[in-house]
Amino acid sequence: MEALLAPAHWSTLLVCTVIKLPQVVAVLAARSARGVSLESLVLELSGFLVFLRYQSYYSYPLETYLEYPILIAQDVILLLFVLHYSGNMKQALPYVVIFVGGWYFLTLQKWIIDLAMNLCTLISAASKFAQLRYLWQTRDSGQVSALTWSMSAYTCAILVRFIIMLVLNIWVTATILHYRKTEKTD
């Protein structure tokens, strides 16, 4: 199994090094961020920062989270272009203050970083729903890169196996409990 996961891990890392490049190129080429949800981008960046802070706080090996500094750098670049092309560059400084302040706030108490990490999946899901809501409201994909989003889907594909195994294990457990014969006591 390890032999199968190693290439998947490295291919995911490789994809992560360029994952936002198609989106950045699309925004730059059009000189517009139309279709790109600022809320989605900020939520995604927040989730990445929490994950990176958690991993570094607990001294996990770098190879377990190496893609996150790369993803964060790409999201920051994209955020700056989205702010620029939407005429909101004045908002860049407050975002920097919030993100840097949040970075330090996360580790003021152990329970804060633990809680934030537990909320990471919710934050990540919220970022996807924010982009979907924006697309549904505007009915215009504008400069949103399908390639970036499909590469994001690829990086999550490894988890699909674990989700399927989770569901099947729960199903087996439920079936065992359903068919468990109760012992008759006389």
C-alpha cells in the first residue's frame, strides 16, 4: 500500500506547486477577477494558514505539510490580483493584519489551535460553497479557472479511498450490530 501512496503523494505535491497558476494566468490575461469569489479565497487561505500553523506548532515532519506554504504563497498572490482588479487594493493591508495577527493568535493557547484545526474541514468546505454561491448568484464563471479547480479535485482524490473505506467499515459495523443475535437467558 505504501508503494502506491508514495507516487500519489508526490504527484499531489507536484500539482500543488502550480495549482493556482492557471487561475492567476486567467485573471492576468483578462485583467479582471470576474467570477472569482473573494470570500472563497479568503476562507481557503484561512484554512491553509490554520493547517500550516497546526502542523508547525506540533512539530510534524515537513514532508507532511510541505505543500501548504506553496499553496499559501499562491493564494496570497491570487488574493492581491483579485483585490487589484476589483479595485479594492486598499483592503490588502487589513487582510495582512488579520492573517498575521491570526497566525500568532492561534498559538496563544493550545486549545485555540486545536479548535481551529478541528474547524479546518468546515472552513475548507465553506470556501467551496462560497465559490459555488458566487457562481450561482452571478450565473457567470468569468475568469474562474476550471483547470485550477480540477487540479484541486485531483489533490483530494486520494482521500476518496479513505472516505469509501470509512463508509464501508461503518456499514459493516451496522450490519454486524443489526444481525447480532441476542443471547437468551433462562
